[in-house]
Amino acid sequence: MSKVKKPRRLPIGGKIKQVREKKKVPLERIANETGFAVAYLKQVEAGTAIPPVGAILQISRALEIDSASLLKETDPKIERRIKVHTQRTANYAYTTLTPGAENKHLKAFRVVVEAQQNHDSVDYHHEGEEFDYVLSGRVQVTVGDHVNTLSAGESLHFNSGIPHTLKNVGDERAELLVVIYTP
């Protein structure tokens, strides 16, 4: 009895490269529009770097495509990033609160960061604005060189085009509502 072979899913980096080459967009243009180094973009396209969701949103915008086209039926590593309560790293997870909002400017996420942990990645930055509301725990949101320490019930609204990081500085798991607006 022969098994039906499922078609191989193209990794997100391969999809990005495929779209970029089809549109004849040089890596340098994507780098200028996103702020990412050409070397990093090459790693993404080669599949040796898995981009965070914010980076996927920026790259999609630079390519003038809907980010959903990159996220649908993608490789398992990215699927794990966009599923409910799935760990992105050992200490960071998120849940999309706006399913079906692929073509919208506003997206919301429930973010969980384990105690005394931060996201294992480079600084995030993406065009638009971000609103973070702490549901529980204590976090530090560093925007540029400014460090904001927030506790449950506190919020921060900032220009998300400025590199920013998120770190749990408390002794318990932190939970946030993060809303991203991209024009």
C-alpha cells in the first residue's frame, strides 16, 4: 500500500525570497524599508534565521503583500509561533486575539513571558504604533534608550518604529495585551 505524499511546505524564508524575486525587489530595498541588515534578510530567506512576527509584518509591508500569505500553510516552526499558547522560545509565548485580521491595520496579541526572562531576539521595530497593557506581573519595555517598568494595570503607548524589547523583571509569569497598529 503506497502512502500519499503530502506536498512539501515552503518555509517562510523561501516564500519571502520567491515573492521578492518575482517582484524583482532587491534585498537592499527591503533592508532600507525594514531596517534589517541584508545579511539577516539573507539568513531569513535561507531558513537559517526564523523571523519574529514583527519582522514578518515589516517584510510583508516592504514587499507590499498581505502577511497572511506568508503565514498560511507555512513551515512547522512558524506555525508553532502563531498557534494559541505555543512557545516561541523557551520563555515567550503569544496568542493572536484578532484572527482573520490579516488585511487590517490593527492586530492584538496576548503575550506571556516567563519570570525573569526576555525574548531571545534582536530589538524589535516595525512601522506604526504599539500599545502594551500589563494584565499580570512586572515587565520592562525598553524603547530606544528609555526603560519603562510596568506592573499589572499599567500601559505604554509608543512609536514601534523605534527598536524596543520586552523583559519580565518579576518573579512570576507576566501576561500582557499587545496591540500593534501598522499604517
